[in-house]
Amino acid sequence: MNEKKWLHLLKTNKQYWFPIIFLSVLSLLALLAPILPIDPNSTDVTQMSSPPSMSHIFGTDEVGRDYFIRVIYGGRISLLVGILAMLASTLIGTVVGIVSGYFGGWIDSLFMRLVDILSSIPWLVLVIVLSVLLKPGLVTIILVIGCFSWMNIARLIRAETLSVRQREYVVYAKFIGEKHEKIIMKHIFPAVLPTLIVAATGSISSAIMTESALSFLGVGIQPPTASWGSLLQNAQASLQNAPYMAILPGLFIIITVYSFNGLGNYLRELTSVEG
């Protein structure tokens, strides 16, 4: 990729600077959180529900824990869930979409009926039910979100694969007897990769929103581990005397989802420029 092209796109579309800078700073804080000199679980009964100040820039929670570090640690978990769930859903959706679109016939019909059935179920309700049946926790929430959010990606990749398989170089590769797996890895996958990258950024946003909703309902990330959703749940009892406890994680969720969507738009424009 020519670096002049993505730099030029950033210069001519300054709205992409904020998502990139915000996600970079957030990711850096999340990575460096363990070495910050603040214990996220250290309590101080003399500072319970203290408003933001110079000593606690985000204030403290109901038991005197520093809320800034709690929000940062919550971001670590929310980003981890978003990225790992995205990887799971992208892997499943890509395999189903490419296999369905490339081979067609009864394989395509079987996979697409499966996608239709799963898509017809309100998947947030399905995820809640599965989260209740399984032991709540980080691994469960990643697996549940990742394994039931791949259908849209499968449809996108299938549509791209149907188009790519009609191109002359793919038809010629089949004609000379190249193996299917070689054609898929050499010709099909590189052609659908730009679409896949854009879809992946959107799936991170969806996974973060889903994790936040489940944790808010009490069937996601469990205490003492903090996520933005669990912080919102804990803030319900303190809305009157400490509204910042709900406002801050809520803002981080909104801005992070906005930033990932902005990153997806940037990547879509970049790939169209590359094309």
C-alpha cells in the first residue's frame, strides 16, 4: 500500500483524525494500565463517591476506588471482547461466505438457509439466553458473541466471492486444473480482503455494544472484573449523588463505537482509492 495515498486521504478528510487518534490513545492506555501506579481495586472509605478532582480526575466510586483506572481497566476488557469476538465472527463468516459463494449448489443453499435461520432469531435474546445457561465470564461472552454474530459477514463475503469467481483469472485457474484451496487462497481471499477488513471494524463496534448490554443486565462480565457495561450497572445505585459514574463509561462506549465506525469508513475509502 502506497503510504502517500493513506496520508493524502487523512489530509483531505480530517474527520478521520479523531477516530484514529482516540483509538490509538485508548489502546495505549489499555496496554499500559498494569504499569500505572494506581490499583483499580484499592478502596478508600474517606473518598467514597468523590467527584472528579486533581487527585482523582474521574472521581471515585461507591467504595472509594479511583474511577479513572476503573474506566481504563474496563476499556481493556471491552476492547478485548470486541477484538476477540470480531476475530471469531470474522473467521466463521469468511469461511462460510467463501465456501458458499465459491462452490455454490447445495453447499450454498445449505449455508444460506443456516444463515437465514440464525438471522431470523433476535440474536441479542439468543445471546442473553446462552449467557444465562453457560457460566458468565470473559471467555463465555467472547465465544457467545463471536459464534452468533457472523451471519452478516458471511453474506458480504459470499456476495464478493460470487463476483470474483466469474473473473477471467479465476475461470482460467479452474480450467488449467488448479486445486480449489489454491484458487481460494491465491485469488478469492485477496479479492475479498478489503471488504472483510471494513466488516471487521464494524463487528468490533457491535461486539462492544453487545458486551456492554449483557454486562449491564448482569449476564456478562462479572465482578470484580470491570468492563464499561458492568461499570454502568454498578452506577445505577449512584445516579443521584454520583452521575459521573454512569456518564463516563457511557461516553467511552459511544465515542469508541463512533471511532471504530469512522475507522471502517476510512478503510473503505482507502481500499476504494487503492482499487
